[in-house]
Amino acid sequence: MQQPEFVPMSKEEMSNLGWHYLDFILITGDAYVDHPSFGSAIISRVLIENGFKVGIIAQPNWKKKDDFKKLGAPRFGFLVTAGNLDSMVNHYTAAKKRRKRDAYSPGGKMGLRPDYPTLVYTQVIKEIFPDKKVILGGIEASLRRFAHYDFWQDKILPSFLILSGADLLLYGMAEKSIVELALELKKGSKGNYKNIRGLCYVASKEEIGTLDPKNVIFLPDYESICRDKLVYAEAFRKQYLEQDPFWGKILIQPYRDKGFLVQNPPAFPLKETEFDQIYELPFQRKWHPIYDKDGGVPALSEVIFSITANRGCYGGCNFCALTMHQGRIVQSRSKESIVEEAKKLVNQPEFKGYIHDIGGPTANFLGPACSKQAVAGACKNRQCLFPEPCEHLKPRHDKFLEILRSVRNLKGIKKVFVRSGIRYDYLLADREKEKIVEELCKHHISGQLKVAPEHISKVVLYCMGKPAIEQFEEFKQLYELTNRRLGLKQYLVPYLMSSHPGSTLEDAVKLAVYLKKNKMKVEQVQDFIPTPGSLSTTMYYTGINPLTGKKVYVPKSMHDKALQRALTQYWLPQNYHLVKEALIKTGHSELIGNGPGCLIPAKPPKIDIQQRS
């Protein structure tokens, strides 16, 4: 089937394509942007490429049913996604304050989607079209597919498949799964979709009895999880350890009155040719024209001249939910496919010669961590980089550098930046580390390179799954020496995280002292948000590391979190009183005064109106 310029959003656009019906209608909490960084665009175009007619209803008014009816009824079902972000992360800060801007809405306007759109949209659809299947997908549904702790309500919520009343849920990136499912649904009553990888469904006791017990792991039931935090931690441990397509088993979570949630094993990683084919689909790389009057969709500006090179991550950061969504096996595109995409960017009228990024979750991961991983999966009980790089790890940057060289040498390209982040412990494990850093400094840094040490405390870094601070210091020294030798003034921009499980107020003070000693005024600080699906969120809720069973200190009160965050930016005048309180509370009054080693002066500085706001 020929791909349309834009996936239709109205009956008129359907008519212009000669489409009299739709096989699927995708309903999303984001505005429709036809760019491969937006999940709705990818899934729609993948289905169209496989012969299915798809329409999009973006940000429907959930208080009015008419919005959900405007494309009619689909033949096979509705696809529902909250969008590129979990809606609660999109709507609220770490302090649970309502955000003022939604980058995924036209003009950045807030209020165009409800909280938990996955639930709200499904309930409206089921009311209007009770006989139509609803299939959930996207980051919100994917990371809330099991019973999970919800930070914003401070309680355990059931699987969103159970809670919403939807029929099916696809987790992960889902390009393979959605096509397999669509083909089975097309068969009607003869279709059999319950063996599809990457699929969750609700089963009866009789259906569960037909599964091979050797391939099944039962999780604690929902009611037990709600009663006992130890049981919750154990449930998460089992989920976490089975998220591998090669050896992961079917997971079953019982619900007393709702049946059994079944998660099939994850979909297999995309082959290079499959990855290329998806990103070579004819994306317009623009928002739909209906948003022109609003000035467009702000989120596009971050990615419009960026290229996705990989997905998946074996970095193993515990506060990141990538393990539960994209998985640990890194998949990458071919150099040829990336170069062709770069050529398309050059021909766009708005292009000024600068490619903002070539990367993914981690820019310098462009293949499996070792030869075993590609054919047998990631190791079940060990990480590739943490606490030390595995002896079987093969740190290679050849493909990474070849891609960067090929793109930067294209006519019309002035500079290619790497902004999605470098995993410096992986780079340091490469024998060619000096040459790699030199090439990056010469050609691919815009004056600043983002890295993420996150903290300095051994305890906190262990809870985070991050390398020791000595690794950061080694990389920092190599980076600075290289820039001095090249005569360049370029800087490291370290990212820090405050209030992560394991971080005491004493740890936060030590971090502040370290920053002062090393003359680092860090502006990129993220207060830990317990998002669904991450190991760190389980630590936050239970006070236990689910992989070790050991207790973990958790800063939970908003005031304690504010104290820790203030310490990371002790030099800001508006943080003075919080920093002073923290120093007195921890017995570090010697850090208050006018001496060279003090964090804050004896008397509070004056704060002008702009600083206060």
C-alpha cells in the first residue's frame, strides 16, 4: 500500500486517499508529529506499509464523545497510547506540582490530555464502541503492564490492562508485535494471537491450565502485593529477571476477581535490515499542518535534525526503565541507512548544516555487549558494566566513529554533534580511548559534552547501578587533557541526581563538598522521580533492593528531598537557608562561614526579585 503524505486525521483526508474505511484507529495523548522519534508515527506507518489502513485521532477531548467518532469505527480495533511520555511525568514535577507546559501539545499548551489517558481513552471507546477491540501500547501502558507503585497516588495500581478494561496490551517498541497481531486479527475467528511475543492479555483459570508449566512463572497475586512490600519487591525481581527474548518465560499475575494477567516473552530484537526499513519509511519529519496555527509542536525542535542510530541499553542504570521497555540487547542501524537519512536532512529547507545528534539511549552503544548476547540474550544475574565491566565485554567504537565520519563528510553538513550522551566507563574500557576522545573533541562536541556521573557516594552509586566516581574523574582528566592539547575550550556538563534511594543527607553534603572542591557549579540536577517500571522505584516504595533483599535508606518527605537538591546547588542564593539547615542538621556547621572551604557564607546573601522568582 502506498504511504500517504500524512496519516489521515479526518474523513476528508481519508477521502483524498480513496479510503472508505480504516482497519485501525490510533488514539494518542500527543499531537501527531510525523517523525520517527514519535511512537504513533512509527506504528501507524509500519502498519500502513504492511497493507493496513490507519487513521489517527490525536488528543481527543475526552469529555466529548464526538471526537472519538470522527473517523468512524475501525474494522479491527483501536490502538491507544498516552504518547511519548508517561502522562504523570508529562504533567507533574518531582514535587508533584503541575507543569506549566506540555512540549508534545500544539503551542506547548497544557490540558489537552487527561491524567492517565490510557485509562480514560479506553473507557470512552468501550462506551461508544463496546464490540471493538482496544489494544494498549506506548510507554505508559508498557511500564504499567503489571501491578505497580504509582508515586502520584502513593499506592499500588493494578495492571493498566486490567484497570482500563482494554482487550490487549503490547509492551516494548512493538513494531514486530503490532504487525503480527494485525495479521491475526485480520483472520477473524480463525486468528490466534495469544502466542505473540510482546503481548499481554487476560486469561481464565482454564486457559492458564493449557500453558506448559515449564515455560511459566507465577508472580505473587495483586492482593498480596498490595498488602506486603516484601512481596511487592519479590514480584518486581521476578519480572525484572525475565525481560529477555531468548530465555524469558511467560509471566502470570493473578487478580482475584479479574482473572490472570499473562505477559508473553519480549519480542526478539530487530535485525539491522528490519531497523533500517522502519526508519526509512517516508516520514515527513513535520507536525501535521493542523498545528501550524498554534506555532507547531515544541517537542519536534529537540529531534528534528537528529538521527536515531540505536535502541536498547545494557548500561543497567536502576532509575531507568529501559530494561523493562526496550531491553538490554542493543540494536543498531546500518551506516548506509543513517547516511541516507542525513542526506534527506540536508535537503530540508530549514536545515542549517548542523545535525544535533546521532544516537539513542546511549550514543556509543552500537551493538550487543558481547558475541553471546546477540544469540543467547543478556546474562540473567549480572550486568555488562556494573559494578565493573564484564570480562566478556567487547568495547568497540569502530562503527560509531565510522558513522560519524561518513555523515560529517557529506556535502552540506557543517557539524555533527553527539548529544544523547556518552557512557564513559564503556569508552574507557576501549584500548583506543585516547583516539576516540580526540576525534570526539575535534569534530563532534559543541563546546560542551554531557555525561552523567549522577553522584559521588559509593552507596548511592551502587543503588543507582552507576560506576564509581573514579571512572568519571579518569574520563574528565582525559577529556580536559585532550582539549588542552588540541587548543580547544570545551567543557564537561555533568548530570546529577538528588534524593535517589540510598542517598542520606550526609551523602548530599559530601556531594556538595566534592563539587566545591572541584570547582563544579552544576546546573543539570534532577530530583529522583519514582517512575513506573524502574528498579529504583521499587527501592523507593519498599525500602528494599529487590535484587539483593537488603534494606535501602529512602528520602521520602518533600522537605528532605528539597534539602538534598539545594545542596547540589549550594551556591545559588535562593538555596541558602535550605543548605544552612542541612549543614546544621548533619553536624557540619564548619562549612558555614567565610573560609575557602565553606559552602555558604555566615550571613545570607541578598536575593533580587528575578532570583527569587
